[in-house]
Amino acid sequence: MVANGGLHDSGRKSVIAHVWRLLERPNFGYDFGGFRDAIHFLQRQQISPQNLVLMNDSVWFPMWTQSDVVERLENAEYDATGLLFHVPTRNEYPDKKFTPFQVKKRAEHIESYVTMVPGKTFEHPAFKRFWDTYEQTDSKFLTIKRGEVGFSRALGDAGLTVGALSRRKSFLDALQGCSDGFIEQTLRYAAYSDQVFAQECAALLAAPRDEIWRKRALDHIGRVVKTRRFNASFCWATEQIFQTSFVKKNTDRLFQVGRIRFLDAVENGDMQCDNAEALAELRLVVAADRDELPKKAWRPH
């Protein structure tokens, strides 16, 4: 465990019995600063793990104690595998004005919630070189650029493969084969930061299920995920399709509403969640989210 900013004595005593080693460091560099120091510590100890999992505290995971996510990460076909693969909108929805030009894929990357690194990747020169030359920063934007994007780019440039258990295109492709009832449930637990999308959803749920309802619903979902994160916007469907079993702690309005919808699904028996400690903390956070949301403006659309 790496504690950015260190721990109080009481906190140190409570965690020391549950970890192999505890590294305390200045609160600088975000998760990638901590990852870097932990990896260098392993290298100095001449330890080569069979599998290395890099995980930060920005998520609750796993929300289902019988989840097989770790096993699926271990058995993935990639040289590094995460829970979610981020693809910029411009890559999947290129502007027709720019079709004569090659669309760059270099910003595609594993989001760093939980990343599985097999032993062969840990020993690869590109992996070692990335962490030896990684320049940490106190800028969140630069940490994402140098860390999340830079890590995936460094491995890709060396001929290694990176991927994840979920991504937007796979989400939309899977929905095409789902029943109307599944799509209705997707909308019932949908989260929005844009008022226009929330109004569209309410109208769809109130509309008769005629022959064009499905097409209208799928079109709505497609337009939402083109501009907003699919996993936060449609948490119920994401979990049913990918079973990644995590909830983000982000304070953005969309993630706040997404947490509320996730908990609603759990309380209604429509979402698996039996991690008692995470669920107790989630309930406290959601209670604060419910109080704060009425004071927040909708996101400009």
C-alpha cells in the first residue's frame, strides 16, 4: 500500500496488519507517483510478480464479493488490461470535415482504476523505461496525459497490447442485441448531467412501446454516450453487460447521479452488491450527493 501524504498513527496501525509493505510518501504526483515509487521498490527488492495489479482509491471495488473480475483480468488477451478503455469521441465519431486526414489513436488509453500487468510485461524493457523516465506532477491534467495516456502509449509503441474489459463501442454493440425490457431498465436507472437528456429519458419511459420506441431509445442512448461517459450514464446496463463491479468516487454531477442510480438499483434488488463496507460508505456518500445535487446547475449542453 502506498499512502500519498502519509498516515496518522491510528491509521497506520489499522492498515499495517493487512498489507505486506506500507510506503508513505509526500502527497505529490497522484496515483502515478505512488505507482512509480511502489514499482521501483519492487525492483530494488528484485521481486518479479507473476501478476501486478495497480489500483487507486478513486473507486469502490469490487462491489460484489464473488466477482471474477480479477480472474478475467488475469486471463485477458492484452499485455496490460484495465476495467475501462477510454476512446476519445473524435476517434469513433470523426468529424467529416477532417476525413482526408488520419485520425490519431494515441490518446486512447486504459483508465487507471484497476490495471492488470502480467509478469512478462513487468519485465519488458518498455515497462521499465516508462517508470524510470516518468516525470510526476501535481497537475491532475498532466498526470492523466503523462500517466494514463503515456503508459498506454509507451506499451503500444513497443508493440505491446493494451485494452480493458469495457469500452463505449462494445457497450453500444451489446445493447443492439438486448431486449426491449433490458433497454427500458437501462433508461430507468440512467443518470444525466444534461437536462435535455433527462427530459428525453422521461419522455421515452412515458411513451407507448410501439414499433419505433426501441429505435428512439437506442438513438437516445447513442447520443448520450457520444458526449458523456457510458459507465456513469448507464450504470445498470454497464454492470449487466461487463460485470466490472466498480463505482467511481468522482464529484462531477454525472457521477453523483450515477451513484444514486446505482444505489437505487441495489436497494430495488436489480444490482448485485454485497461488499458491506463499500456499501455502507456508498450510502453515506449518496446521502450527501442527494443533498448537494439540488444546489447544482445542470451541465451546459
